[in-house]
Amino acid sequence: MLNPADVDRIVFGCGNFGGIGSSPHLRSAGDSEEKALRLLDHARRVGIRRFDTANTYGGGASEIILGKWLKAQGGSFVDGAQIATKVGNPNGCPPGETPLSATQIGYHLDQSLSRLGVARIDLYYIHEFDRVTPLEETLEAFSRAAESGKIDRFGISNSSIADARTVLDFASPALASRFEYLQNEYSLLATADANALIPWCAENGLRYTAFSPLAGGFLTGKYRPGEPPPSGSRFAEAPEVCGPYSSEQAFAAIDQLKGRSESRGQTMAEAALRFVLDTPGVDGLIIAPRRIEHFAGLGLGPAGS
């Protein structure tokens, strides 16, 4: 079981609500509103108070569902929670525009505030850099958003040390003081950030948050080499996303994790989360369970809760 301090470091990811991530062709594969609301209720029951979404998840459905749920929780809960969303995914950008232009940021920020039903977004991420919009324009739009009270803190995602350094170099002192988070993929099967980026974040006051700590479900042990993935699973619905995890080397690492977790009386999923949480410099991680029973398998509450 994870302890209360661990739970405080866990973020509930809403990327499966209304679709799988931002891809338009995966909208039919996402969780329904009814299912998503049940999952959010259970997340609150096990003590989770941090939630992560994006303007393009489910084509906007994720923010709408999360906003509906937040409205039902009451002001005191919302005031004590952390709500994070993002801007900058190409799937949310119309032809002829760039995802991180001032116009697009202003439009999508207002859309996110409306969908979430909040006056201010606690944590606003650059989802990914579009490499076309001048960074000065993007950061100026973020500055205006902060000055107007629409965002509190901000972060960057799918990024490198060079990206973070550039943001610090170009941001005004007032905006730089709000730059607190960097969110990247990190797991037992994706450790590229361990040697340089994670330590750099810790040294420079950035809170590193890991997404996909279960490597798309591979670290739960539900996929086996040479066998078709279970119907409705992420690997079955989005094989192009999970392909890198299905190598011979990856399955060897999964087998080693299975042995270690069994010797410690843990589920594979809990052991995989423990690997991420115990990595020096990692501030938190994002989980996205799609069934109530998955919470117990992650060490969040007793089985059958």
C-alpha cells in the first residue's frame, strides 16, 4: 500500500475521458462520462487531490467532464485541489494557425476556464513546443494570463533541458517565478530522463512529474509476447503508441519486475509506481486507471474498495 505522503505525489490523469489522449481517431475508445465520474469519485475517496487534463483530450470532453465533477464537489474541495490543464497540442489548432500563438493561447485558455468551471487554472502547461511560434510570443501570452489572474503556475511537457533553459532565459522575472513544473514520460521502460533532466530539474527548482509510469499498461503484466492484447486495452486501441514497449528487451525487464514484485508481496503496478516515486528528483507521477479495481492494484486502497 502507498502511504499518505505517496498519495500526495500522485496526480489523477483524465486523458482517457472522451477519447484516448488528443488523437481524433481514438475518440470512440475513451471512457464515457458516467464511467469517468465514477473514477473521479473513487480518486477522491483514496485521497487524490491533483488532477491533470488538456484542452485537446477527447476533443475537449475531458475538461468538460472534469469540470462537471468539480462543480459537484463543493468549493472547499476545489480550493484545496490542484487542477492542471494544457495548451499547444496540434490537434487543437485550426489550419493556418500555430498551436502556441498568442491568439490560440488566449482562445483555448478561455475555453478551458469555461469547461472546467474555474476562475483560475492552478497549473497551465505548454503541452508541446510547436517550434514555429516565437517563444517570446508564447511567454508573453502566458504573462498576460498570469497578470489577469487566469493562471497561477505554469509548466512545460514533452520537453528537454534545452527547452527549460530557454524558457528561463526568455521569461520575465515575474513569469519565471511561476515556472514550477516539467512533465515528461518516465517509467521502468522509459528512463532517458534519469541521468540528466531529472537531476537538472531538482537543482533548478522545477518539480518533475512523470506521465505513463506504467508504460501504457505494460508494467502491469497484462501484455505477453506473441499474444494478442486484450480487447479494449490501450495496446489494442493504439498500438502505434505502445509499440516501443513490446520489444524483447522490454519484456525481459517486465519479467524481472514481476519477480521482484512477487518477492515483496506487491502487485507489478505498485512496484512500477514505487520505482518512479523512489527515483531521486521525481516530484510526482500521473496515473490513469480505467477501472475502480485498478486503484487497489496500484496500492491505492484495499482490494474490493
